[in-house]
Amino acid sequence: MSVRAIRPAGGPTEADRLARVVLSRAVEPGDRTTSSLVRQLGPQGALRTQLEPKPGSGLPDRLLQVDPVRELDQAQRCGIRFVVPGDPEWPPGLDDLDHVEDVQALGGTPPGIWVKGPMPLTELATSVAVVGSRSCSVYGDEVARWISGTVAAAGTPVVSGGAKGIDFAAHDAALLAGGATVAVLACGVDRAYPVQHRRLLAHLAAEFAVVSEQPPGSAPTRIRFLARNRLIAALTSGTVLVEAALRSGALNTASWAEQLSRPVMCVPGPVTSYTSEGVHEWFRRGGASLVTRGAEVLEIVGAAGQHLPEVRRGEERPRDSLSRTDQLVLEAVPVSAPADVESIAGMCALHVREAANALGRLERGGFVREVPGGWRLAGAG
Amino acid sequence: MSVRAIRPAGGPTEADRLARVVLSRAVEPGDRTTSSLVRQLGPQGALRTQLEPKPGSGLPDRLLQVDPVRELDQAQRCGIRFVVPGDPEWPPGLDDLDHVEDVQALGGTPPGIWVKGPMPLTELATSVAVVGSRSCSVYGDEVARWISGTVAAAGTPVVSGGAKGIDFAAHDAALLAGGATVAVLACGVDRAYPVQHRRLLAHLAAEFAVVSEQPPGSAPTRIRFLARNRLIAALTSGTVLVEAALRSGALNTASWAEQLSRPVMCVPGPVTSYTSEGVHEWFRRGGASLVTRGAEVLEIVGAAGQHLPEVRRGEERPRDSLSRTDQLVLEAVPVSAPADVESIAGMCALHVREAANALGRLERGGFVREVPGGWRLAGAG
């Protein structure tokens, strides 16, 4: 899809778009001053305000150094498009970021997002973020794959951060399930971080989409990871927290989802596992849902009634099909030492003949057996 | 402790006590008709009513066959006491059973309970039930021991059902922690079921208490297990559900705790483990608490403020003690490729000199290092 194809008449003006390119390149992500100015004055007004010299700030200089036309041309040559508010592809969820509190002093709607890949972001209208620790356990890897595979196979795109651990498992399982998956990065969409995921990210950029608010070429920093997390939460219908130690960055994504009133879905794990500690602690604060499989995730993020997981009740047991009387008698047959028919009848408040008839039926059904001293359960040792 | 010692003047009359012995021996546990009659007419009135011949019921005959004086004498010779409402040792929580709905057609306050062991049941005023599957996993065994040991070591008795699996782990860990633990059985307190727990149950009867509403000599049946579960819930301040498959009997105990408005505390486990499926499914219905360690259990059942577990936050990290400026600069240093000081200063909106000074301090602190091309994180590969 070319950049032109997603630029309709009546969308954002070219001047607005170029102002947003300048802000995107020169301002660090999550800068609330800039996003507030854009909301109040529009991108060109925000840019003019930020260009005014301020003591101690290098920002005006950095803004002046950006050549936005050249930035867009270069990006387009690399198959990267810059999506801004007003574009049909602009995810409306990102606008919510202007209306919620900051998390760790970062926040606000980005001036625009850089996207590489053929999948229009409108397909994220119903989507699920699957996030968790980079250093996950085998259990976390398995569960992330199980849940992400179920979600993706049901046609719901899986969004994650392209990192090692849970992120990788989520992307990989979605691909294996034949579903769609999108990575949101803290660096430019033309960079591979971590470098071991070069092939994964190239595949996502070729088949689906890789997204960042950082312009092409940008390096990842801690601040950019934290700012990136708010995009993962804002782009999706809900965030699944698979594994997280007590200070995992995945909890930051969950905080953003909570701020944005998106469902946070916690996957429990062994209480003895430090990679589940952060998830349990988060959950115990209240407000999140506990999920144990993909169907429950789909139920939470899906349209009402679209996904109703069957309630799990254990397997039906042969005894469930017995008559009420036979069940009563069966439940009165001792587990250990045998009991005689009079004693069993007494326990059920039945006549001895009724109890004896029931015991006969139960014996033919293989439930009880007669032994010296009376009756006992057939299965008992 | 002799039977006499717990029979104060002004307590239940001897005739009431003997009527309760007859009902205890001849009526199956959890029989709501009998418990309702006892509540309305007292034990002697209930006994008179139940002695009236009813077509198809063998109960009057069974009631007539009981010799309550002999029952009490025999019990006393075995060190077993019969505790009834009005006795100082009678656990008031059992009276709650008369005022809640049945579970699986069983319910009501028992006519009395049979107790073997020196521990007065008044010590269960604050106590915790730890229950779960008989066929538990290694994980369940480990967590039951961890939680039960913490609870018991804090001076709070642990109550369970004396069964294999989670029950055994709960009792055993409480003993190892030097705490108190009580078994509530579905058979007579003079019987060992399962037989492999003969030594455990003998130890509990010698040092603490073994409790049952079944008179001495009674065999365990499925109905009696279900009826027993309501006593575990009613005798304790809250029930911890450690592991339970979808149809585990432990869920029945949790149902009773819920009916009785006692806290149900669910221990999460791997979502891939069928022994945690019942716990998670129960929890997702709502109303229960998620607990991950004994301190959280104590907080829930303890007196307000008596046990306040410290909130777990990950370990303090060296970077937490840095100045705000140094933290800002540190977070702007790229994780992968190095950045020069001008670029880092720009990310932080700091003067280049300020950023350079901060980088110097961070280098001395071992956080960053200078490499060809600029600065990068010291820890990064």
C-alpha cells in the first residue's frame, strides 16, 4: 500500500502532516507539553510555539534541523508510511491518550505513527495485546503461545512489542496459527531490536505491520520503551499480562491499559514463580480479570455474545446417569470396609428391599460389589 | 481433658445431651429435617417427633436401638467427648449452618460433634481451613505446605480433612512449623481413613484434636464426606483452596464457606494444570480472594491490622538512588548502538554540558561507558 493510497481528500493538510513529521523527529515520545499544544493549537501552532527560544532547551534548534519533506520521501522509499490523525487508517484509540493521566511522567497522543507493512491499522479495531517478561519461564512461553494462537486463529490480531520472551512467543504463535500480528517498537520501524528478531520483524513488516512513534533510524532507549507501552495499550481492545516479575515493563503496559479503561487480563501462574509475582500482585490490586485461556480473552474483548466460551464442568461420570434412588444408595456404600444392606438402607432412609434392589442394579452396572460382610464400592482398593 | 471438665453447671441438660447422642447415632449427617426440628423443638422434642412411625422410614427403629448412656461411656473410655450447643467448647460457627441454604441437599447444624484430643475447640475461633485435591500435584503439595506452615507458625490453627494430597500437606506442614492443626473426619474419630494416615491421625488426637459429627465407629461414605465439608467451612474463619480439579470435593467445602459468608481464598496455579482448573473456574465466578502466600491469608482472616503483609515491590535497584537529572540522562542512553552526548542531551531536553556532566557521574557509577561513537549502557552486550 503506498502512502498516497491512504491520503484521502479532506484529510489532514500537507502542512499539518509536515509539522507532525518535525515534531515526531525532534520531540521525545510521551512529551505531554507537545501533545497538549497539538491538541490546543494544531500541529502547526504547536510547532510555532515550540520553536520559540527557551533558556536551557535545545528543542528549537532540533526542530529547525528537521527537513520533513525529505523525511517523508526517505520513509516512503523504505516502504514506511506516516499515519496522522485524520487519515482513514489513524487508530482512534490513540486519541484516548490525550484524555488520561500520565504514567511515569509520560503520556499524550503521538504526533503521528510510522508504519511499515501492508496491513491497514483499521484491522486493529478489535485486537489483543499479549505482553509479559522478556526473561519468561517455559510455562509463560507455553501459555503465551496457547492464548495468542487461540486469539489469532479466531481472526483477532495479536499486538506485542517484538521483544524476547513473551512478546516473541505471542508473535510467533499468532503466525503459526495463521493469524495476524503486529509489533509496536521503541525504535524506528526500519531497525531490528533485539537484533535476533531481525527475521521476525522483517516478516511482520512484509506481511502485517510494524509500528512506532519513533521516526525511522531511531534507537531504542528506556524512555522510548516506556512511551511505546502506552501505544500497545491504546492500539488494542485489551491487554493480556502473561508473566511479569515485580518490576517488569509489562506492568507498565497494564497500567496504561487501566488508565485507558481497556480490560487488563491477568494469566495466573505458580505462586512459587517470580515471573508470575508481578501478575498476581497486579491482580490483587483489583480491577483486572483473571483469564486461563484464549476463549476467555476473546469473550472479554469481543463483541457481546460473539465469543462465549463453554463453561467447563468436569467430565460426565457414569454415576451421573443413575436414578436418584440408585445414586442415594451408591453414596451410602462405604469407601473402605463393607456395610450390610440393612445399614445401607438405614443411611438412605429406604426400605431394606428397595436398597437391596438398588444394590443389585448397581452391581450389574459395575458400581458396587458384594464381599464377605456386605457391600462395598467396586472401584475401592 | 475429661468429659466432665467441659460440662459446666447451667449448660445443656443431661436429657438434652442424651437426645443429641441418639440423633447423632441414628440420623445421617446433613439431614435438614432433623436439624430444623432440633432448632424448633429442642433435641428432646425433635427426638420425640422423629420417633413417630412414618411409612417407609426405618428411622424410628434405628433411634430406638441407640443406648445413649452406653454410647457416651464407651466414647469416654476411648478419650472421646461429645460436644453440644451450650457447652463452653461448642464452636459458635456451627450454629451458622442452621441459617444458610443447603449445598447438594445437605445442611444444618449437627446435633453434636465428637472430639478426640486435648485441644479445646475454642482455639479454632481464629483458624484457617486449607483444603484441596487428594490427587494433588507436586506444586500443590509445595504451596499447601508453604501456606499452612506460615499460618500455623503465626499461631493460627490449620484445619483440614485428614485426606491424602493437600489435606495431608496442610496438616504435616502445620506440625513441622510447630503449630496447631485439627482434622475433621467423615468417619468416627476412632477410625483411620485413609488407613495410611493412621499415625498422623493418632498424633493429632494425642496432641490437638480430631473432630467428626459421626459417632465413634462410623464408616466414611460419600454423603458423609460432603456433610463433613460443611463442618470444615463452619469451624474456621476462612477456607484456602489450594488445588482442585473441576469436580473436586474441595470445591464443595468452598461452596460451604461461601454460603457461610466465610472468605474463600483461591491459590492460583499454572493454567495448564488440571489440578488448578477448578480453583480458577471457582475464582472466575467472583466473590473469592486470590492469595499467593500465607501472610495474605492471615491478613484476610486475622483481626484488622493484626497481620499486614508488606506490599511486594521488586528489589531496590542502584539506579533508584540517582538524582532525577542523572536518571533522565541514563534513560536516554541507547540500549543497543551508542549515541553521542548531543543526541542524548536532546532526548532529555538538557544542555550538552549538563548531559556531559551527568554522563561522567554515570560512568563513575558503572552505569554507562564511553565507546567509539558515543555512550552506551554499561550492562548492554
